[in-house]
Amino acid sequence: MQEAPPGRPRRRLHPAWVVAAVAFLALVGAAGFRAAPGVLMVPLQQEFGWSTTVLSAAVSINLVLFGLTAPFAAALMERFGIRAVTATALVLIGAGSALTVLVNQSWQILLTWGLLIGLGTGSMALVFAATIANTWFVKSRGLVIGILTAGSAAGQLVFLPFIAVLAQDPGWRQASLLIAAGALAVVPLVLKFLKNSPADAGVLPYGETAPEPVPARQATTPEPAARSNAAVRALQVLRRASRVRTFWALVAGFAICGATTNGLIGTHFIPSAHDHGMTETTAAGLLAVVGIFDIVGTIASGWLTDRFNPRILLAVYYQFRGIGLLVLPLLLSAEVQPSMIVFVVIYGLDWVATVPPTAAICRETFGADGSVVFGWVFAAHQLGAAAAALGAGAIRDATGQYTYAWFGAAAMCTIAAVISATIRRHSGSREPATAGTPA
């Protein structure tokens, strides 16, 4: 770090790391609902008699909004600041979760799980991690995105066991209130410590070596892009990105990523395990193991993304995931076998390891538009998740089992691996890649 000017105390910790820590906690607080649908589907079915398809539809609406909100949230963060958008998103998640305890008709669960929580979680999506990393960091961007992405996994890990226990006794309503409390508890920290930009703290981004001081006016004067209407900017970025082949390759791969994580395993693993005689609590414990190794895998993926070709990393991740899904139907049983432990460990390491390399390719290819482009790519991720959540539920209702859903997802992962391996490097990018890859 540069020498502190005379008369000023030496900074021992760059403010970027404080912001990253608060962002991590915000993602933890927002992650409660991500752990909820698979656990709460069975209790809701038992109390109200709703079909798997109805509850899958609520999850699908949530996932669609989770995705479609992301690019606009990225633009809103540029327009109004990261802090305001993040605090609002957490309040929406808390309100939607709290209101869920009042539902008694199926359309109401579509409103709470789908609309309110979907808008909130969409604004706290993985694009939030990319925005923090791109705004506050020049050095170690891949690692930071990996750490922040792991925050969502850590949140699910924290909430999942408690949600599973509460859902059985005293009931699913108390589990919903826990999710609301988790989201709202982080709001004061966000308002106090989550600064919008390095200029607000009077510093340069972490790793920036430019010697020029940060002009004071930058703290209050937004860039021209930030002054424009957020929705217009998001759509303008989409129009520009849609002319680039790499964008569509990332969209296709990340849609399959969403289908095979949030959409399929995240929503239907517990009901599928229950079909084979496993208790919901035991199945939730297995998902918690996925969460533990998700943290390890995502941080490791961020470290790897700073050092190796992200295209090859994506291809490897998707292919390993496909192999896991192919053998999953053979592993499900009433008792947890060692082979199932191996599956959840490997699947956890791979769960969102795709995020750092995908975000790196967005930044490398689209430069300053990278965060908003990643928002659109993430929208595809959630559309894929929504389609898988609804489709797998329909398959279960039609056939009485999930086997065909697992096999279809395995085939899609192989397609994603091939697409990712063939993404071309863009030598004419608007700015050099910062999550470097060796030639």
C-alpha cells in the first residue's frame, strides 16, 4: 500500500476489505430463503394439499425474478449506490418471508415466495458480488468474487439445519420467520459500513497503483453511465452484448448451471430423497454438506480464475457436474451410504465454482459493462433454474420419480462443457482482463 500522506494515520486495512466483509454478511443474511423451498415443500403439501407442480411454480417465479432483476439491480447500484439497493433488497426478503406465515391459498405463496422474495434475492444475486469486486478491487478480483459467492453458500449452510428442525417442530411458519429475521438483521450493518465506492472513502480501489489523488468531487459526482436511467442502461448494455458471440455462449452455459443447481438439486433433492425413504432432516443435512464444500470450492475457483484460463475451468466444472448427476439415481436410498457422501462433497465443490470464471470472462470481454453483462448472464442462470424447478416437478407428478430429470440434466452439463471450452478469447476487449489467464 502507498505511504500515507503526512499528518494522516497509516491505514492498516484497506476499506475495500471492510466493504467485502459487510457484503459477505449481507449475502449470508439474504441466503436463508435459498435453503427453504426444498425443506418447506413437504410440510406445505401436508398442510394445504398443494401439488409439487404448484409449489414448483412459486419457486420458478422466484427464480425468474431472481434472474431478471439482476441486470437492472446492477444498473440501479450504479445509479443510486450499492448501499441503498442492498438495504432495500434485504427488506423485501424479510417482508416476503414474514408474510408467508399468513398464506392459506396457493396464489398467496406465488406472491410471497415468488414476487417479493424474488425481487429481493434478485437484487442480492451473484451480480452483487461482481459489482463489489469490480468497484472496489483491481487486484484479486477473482478471489473476492469467489469469497463473496461463498457468502451465499455459507448463509444456506447456517440457515438450512435450523430451517429443517423448525419445519418439523414447531412448524414451517417459525422457519419462515427465521429467514425474515436473518435478512433484516443485516440491514443496520449495510447502512453503516457498506460504502458505495472507493471515492466515498477517499481511497483508490484495492490494488490500483495510479499515483494521482482521488478528487473530492468524485465522491458525489456519478459517472455519465451512472446518471442515465438504470433500466435504459441495462437494456443498452444488453443490446451491445447481444452482438458478441461470447455473450450467448456464457448465457447458454450459465442457464444450464442454474438448471442443475438452484433449479434441480436446490429445489428437488430433498423431495427426491424423501421419495426413497430418507427423512427431510437427513436430506437437508446432506445439502448442508454441499454448502460446506461449496464455500471451499468457490473460493478455490476464485483463486484459480486469477491464474488459469477461465474457459477451461468452466468446461471441467460442468463435465464433473454432469457425471455426478448421471450417477445420482443410483445413490439415493433410505440410508446415507458412503457413495452419497462422495457425491455431495464433489457436487458441493462444483456448485457455484462456475461464478468466478464466468464473471472474469464478462469483465475481460465487456470491460466497464462487465457487471451489468454478468447480470444478464445471471438472468439466464435463473431462467434455467426456473425451467428446471418447474420441469422436474412436472416430471415427478407425471412419472412418480425424478430419474429422467437427473439424466436430462447430466446431458445438458456435457453440452455446457463443450460450449465453454470453445469460447474465444477477445483480444479487442474494451479493457484488459484483470482476472488473468495464461496464454
